Amino acid sequence: MAKEFNRRALLRGLTLSALGVGGVVAFGDLLEVLAFPNGQKVALAKAVIFTDKKLCSGCRICEMVCSNFNSGGRNSSSLARISVEKEYLKGDYQPKVCYQCADPPCLKACPVGAIRVDRLKGTYARIIDERVCIGCQECVKACQQYFRPPRSRFDPQRKKAIKCHLCSGDPQCVKFCPLGALRVERSERGFLVGYPVIQED
Amino acid sequence: MNPHGGWVGKILRIDLTSRKISELSTFNYVPKFLGGRGLGAKICWDEVPPGVRAFDPENRLVIATGSLQGTLAPTSGRFMVLGKSPQSAPTESFCRSGVGGHFAPELKWAGYDALIIHGKSSKPVYLWITDGKAEILDATRLWGLDTYQAQQMIWKLHGNKTRVMIIGKAGENRSRIACILTDSGDASGQGGFGGVMGSKNLKAIAVRGSRSVDVAKPKELMKLTHHIQRLFSRKSLKSNPYEPEERGFKYNVWGGGYGRGSLSLLPGELLDLCNEPSSGYSQTPDGCFACPVSCRSHVKGPDITNGVAFCAQSYMYLESMIHQPEKGYSKITWQAAKLADLLGINAYELMAIIPWLSDCYRAKLLTEEETGLPLKEIGSWRFISILLHKIANREGFGDLLAEGGQRAAAKLGGKAEELSFIYYPRAGRFGGFREHWVYLGGFPTGYAVPPLALMWVLDNRDAMVSHSYISMLWGAAFTVGQNALTAVPEKIFPILKPVMKAAYGSEDAAEFFQSDGKSLNWKWTAPVVKRYHEHSLLKDSYILCDILFPYLFNANSPDHVGDTTLESRLYSAVTGVEMGEEESYRKGEMLCTLERAIAVRDGRTRRDDTLHGLYFEREDAGGRMYHREDLERSKSEYYRLMGWDPKTGIPTASTLERLGLKEVAEDLEKRGFFGRKP
């Protein structure tokens, strides 16, 4: 027990200092569980989608494959858990994916505990349990404080929140992106990404 | 029962005169007329009688999507613009124009499969369509703005996820060669529908949707999409996006000679700048919606207008490359195309007008004083900027050119008109458009290819923009290390044989001249062109991209045989309506006949399906000639295959009834078209 306590204290210290200098991803390699000053403890995601906007051509296949795969064949940009933010005249295209935050605001905001870590599939993605979700959209609001567009969205037809769950370990957007602008990285130790390391995007 | 996938079920009708907006069911038209071009043709058959002129308020501007739009289906970003065309000359007739980009899915997500716009607003307006609602809003402040500025204004009002179809100065001034632009370069150019929008005082159509399009068999669609992606492109993870990952893999665009980012094909000043990281210029592949290839380039630079480059835009001002040979494809070439986009002028038509002006100037038929154009310096920035502004504003000589090259030439008459025939090969009353004529078979500069001649006479616009047949010729040329301009027919025949067999049913179709090498082989012309038209109608009705579909030539397999079942399989997966390949061809045949019936009602007969004399007077690069008798014989055979009267080129009543077009047969009967003397 003592060992764990020490470790947690160490982590807390590390996190705070990391935030102090603006956040560094790399030392996440050491960690599996991160404890935050508020006492929240969430296992780090072991798989994360990274994007390279330089390669993106803005074709939005990722959006379509996501909504088609995850919303039962309802194809729509508004149901996609990934979105391409495009400046059409400037030619600036940015795929926006869920970071599977180290300290996920959505998870903490959910009043009914519908968002949890996907241990079963081993990705440790932050996923929404649809059976529990009451469609209050608190997670959307929480995400929106830091990330725009919010990475969790609301499906008005089914009245449930939706978010990226890494397609249970085989992200379809990554598989279908014809330009290779998306890639999935896996690490047994987990990734320290998203909030609080990145606080705005 | 209505199909449960693909179409969203509603068509929006907007009457700009009475400002009345109503809805009708898409299922009045589909699945019978498929969507897109077929849907638009049916609407125009029903609502645009022969007496209606293109700029009349009664003319319809139909914006039609197909069943695949707004879904994962590859290249499903496209849609069609249809109506009576002001550009087709000398007779205004029903025409269509395809557009890529990202507008179509947004329209479907907003809840509409198509728009039917008619009437005329008393003051400038634009349409705002979102999630099952439509409004006609004031556009006084947008009027007169260029296409980029006006779009930016609309984005400020409605958010930058709004997609906009917009006209520039040219459209506002009812130019017959005005395009409708969306985003930074996708446009409905052919047909001059920008002028139709202008005549209705409609500056823009803005759409934003957050609904969805249901797919009947989502898993099937994913499987198929993945299959198609693997055929056309490969991933380039962490590497150069222009280079397919797998060694030796060719993008299957136009037979493998083409790929991602079209600017990389245009050597010169601009590409050099883009390849130099410190220059501030760059070009990146830019994808239309759901496209696995992204063949366009988005070009950026500090002193040029940013935007996408593609095809007509890229090649519009070739004269600049002659003017400054040391610079090749220069900033001027680029900026000229972008100026046409900003003013809303169809770049493709300019590819005929500019060389024609140059020919006339050289023949001393036009002078600088008379035209007010610096004709001495064709190829310079000064020339193109004066020319485009004059056309867009209908100033002086520009007023004449705004009528389109063919009408302008006819007005000048005499030698000047004759000089235009090389750019507008079709004679008769349904001539009209600058053609993709400079291909292999780009007679008279290249080789004569009989099917191309027949395709050309049967259309009323640029007939070969369905690249299917062409892409096979190109693909074969690239395979033997030649290109579209240098290919020698004898060399490509062996490669074409298996491909032609799969696509058109016979190896012999590959040999377009006789074994003696002296005369052309017309034998397979009619059946090939019939299948070509079926492919073309289907591709425009589902709607898929001209460049990728139909997939006839595989650049990566040893026999190069493509796969013609892809389109109907996509359609079946999305809509849940089973459609076999053969069945789909019957549909294509029906739609082709419907389009013919519209043309017939507008006055088209067999006599209008012809080329100007000069095409029968010159030898091609191989010393062979087109002969009128051969063309006429192929026409007869084509009409017979289609079930049209070979004497008149008019679909017969029994054919129309067999195809389920009874109402069309009755109407033509009433108007006395059957049993007419040719």
C-alpha cells in the first residue's frame, strides 16, 4: 500500500509540474493510472488516434465511415464522432478526433456515470454506455469548454450522447482514410493526451 | 413501398415570382428515374415545354442529387444541374452539368433530394435551406460581389459549415457562359446555368443540414467502399501523399496516368514555387466529398488567389504558356483561371473562345480597335483580365462573347464562323460546346476514332466528359509508355482488346481501323456508343464521379480489365433496391431515350446529329478519314439499337411504351412527331 501511495504522490507532483510548464506528453510512458489534484483517478487510454493535418485532403470519408458504422447506417456529418474542420477557401483541413483525454471532462461531467473506460476491449477509450445515458448533453457541454467542435455529440433521433469509442479497438476512420492522415497508436502504458495536457483545440 | 435507403424523400419547389415554397415527394420520380440526371430529365420533360426560353421565368433550374449523395459511397459528393440551357446553340435545349465538391451531401442532410427553382424574383435574393426549412432572403448586398466574397458573407451569416452555390458578375449579367460556383473552384460550368440563376435574380443557394441519409445495407456499403478504395488508391501512411504506398501501384484515374493533386502534372513556375518550402506557396491534394483519390490540388500563395485547381481551370489559359514559354505553367495561367472563377465564367468555354479570337486576329478578321481587346498580347495577364472583365460586365465586344463562342461566331459570320468550327465541331441546330476533342483521337490533331465521332454528334454539349471510353484509350497509352497526345493506335490495340471485350462485348471493338491501316473500322461504333451512353446516364443518375466511374480500365492488373458492376452494387447497398448490371443498362437506355425525347420535342432530328464539313475533309495523323456515309450508317445502326426511328432519329411509340414512358409517347403523338417525314 505504501508503495502505491508513494507512487500516487509522485504522479500528482509530476502532473502539476507538467501543467506548470505547459504539458508534455512523453512522460505518460511511465504511467498507467493518473491521479489528479481533485482526487479523480482515470486509467489512461491505451489507444489513441493521432492526426496529421498536412496529409488531410478534406474528403470527409472519415466522417461518413464513422456515422455509417456507428449509427446503424445513418450517414451524416452531424453523427460522426470525428469531424473535419475545413476552411474551404484557405485549403486548411483539420480532422478533429477525440483525444481520449487523460482527465476526461466528459466523464467527470456525466451525472449518471454513463461514461466509462473501455477495459473490456483493452483500448481504455472513454465510452458511453447507451443503456445508461439519459441524453442530458452535460458531456457535450463539458467537452465544449475546451474543444471545439465538442468531441461528444448528441444524436437527436435516439436522444443519446455519442462519442468516439475507437470502434472497439479497430477505428474505421483510420482504416478508411485514403490519405493516411489518421493513425492509431497503441501503448500498454497509456497515453497522457487531451485534457489537461491540451486545454484548447 | 418506398425504398428505405438513399433518398431522403422530399423535393423542394421554389417559385421565386410568388415566393411560394412547397414540397413534393421524391418517390413520385424514383426509383424509376433513379435520381440526378434521370430525375432532372423527367422534371424538365414534365415542366419545361419547348416554347420556354432559357432566360424565361418559366424555365426550371433543377438541382438534383442521387441516391448515393451524402453517404459513404465513394465520390458521392456530386450532383447535377439541369434545365433548358442558354449555352447550347443555336437552339436553347435541355442540358445537364455535373458538379463535385461538398454541396450535395449538405443538401441531402438538409432534407432534400432536389430543388426545382422557377419564376423570377423582383429583386436579388438568395435561398437559405436548412433542416427541412427553406427561406428566400434578400441578396441586395451580395449582388455584384465576386464568388469568393459573396460566399464569405454568407458564411458570416449562416456559419462556415454552410455550402453555397453562387454566381458571379457573369451570371448576374445573364451571360450564356456563366457558371455556378461552389467553394473555391467546383462549378457547374456546362450549360451556362449561372445565367439562368441570374435571370431569376437568384444570387446564391445556401444549404446546411444536420440530418442524415439512411443506408439500407451499411455493412455491405463498407465492404464495397473498402474494395473500391483499394482499386483506386492506396494509403500513404506518413509518406508522400502523392505517391501511392505500394511500389508500382497506379492510381486508377484516367487509366493510371493521373493521380493525386492535379497541379503536379503541370510543370512550370507555379509548381516550382509550390515545391520550394520557403516560397510560401504550396499545393496539397484536395478531395471532393467521399473521394478516395483527391485528384484536385489546393494551391496557396502570397500573391495568388487560393483555391482548387482542376482540369478546365488548370488548362484554361494555355496561351500564357506560349506567351512565356520559359515559365511554363505560371502564376498568370493560374490567376487567369481563378479570375474566371471569381467572375463566374465557365473556364471550359474560354478554352475555345481564346484560341478562336487568336485565330481570327491572325486572319485579320478582328482588330484591336474594333474589339477593344489587346489581341496582340494574347497570353498576357493584361489580355485575359480585360477579356474576362469585359465578358462578365457585357462591355463592348465582351457583350458578344458573353453569348458564348458559337453564338458570337455566328453573329460575325463568314470566315470567322468557319474558324470556330474547329472548336465547336457539331453542326446542326444542337451544336454548341467546346469539346474534349484534343484526345487520342483528338482529330484533327490526332487520330480519328469512330466511336468518338458518334458520341459527339449525338449529344448537345461536351459529349466526352463521361471519361469512361477515353480513359481506356488513355490507360492503354500510359501502359505502353505513351501519353494521350503521343499514343499510336497500333501499339495500344493489344492492350485494349481484353478491356473492350469486358466493357463492350467484343475484342474487335478495340481496333478502330481496318487491318490495311487505310480506312476506319466503324463496325463496333454503334454498340459501343450505346453502352457508353448507358454508363454515362447511370453514372450521372446514381450520381458518381466522371473520372472514376464506370471503372473500365484497371491500371494495376495484367489484363487491365475493370469492373462494371461497382455502380449498381453501390446503388443496391445504399438503397436496398436490388439492381443487377444488365437491369441497370435497361434503365440507362430508358433515360437516354427520355433525354432524346426532350431534344426531339425541342426540335432535334436526325439531321442535327452531324459534324461540320471540315471533319470529313482532313486526314488524321495516320492518314485515315472520317467519311459521311460511314457516320450516317453508324447513326442508323445506333438508332435501331435504341429503338428509335432510323429515318428521323425519333424514339418510336412502341419503344417508349416498352421502356415505360407511355406519357412521353402520348405527348409526342399529340405533337405529331410520329410518322413524320425525315
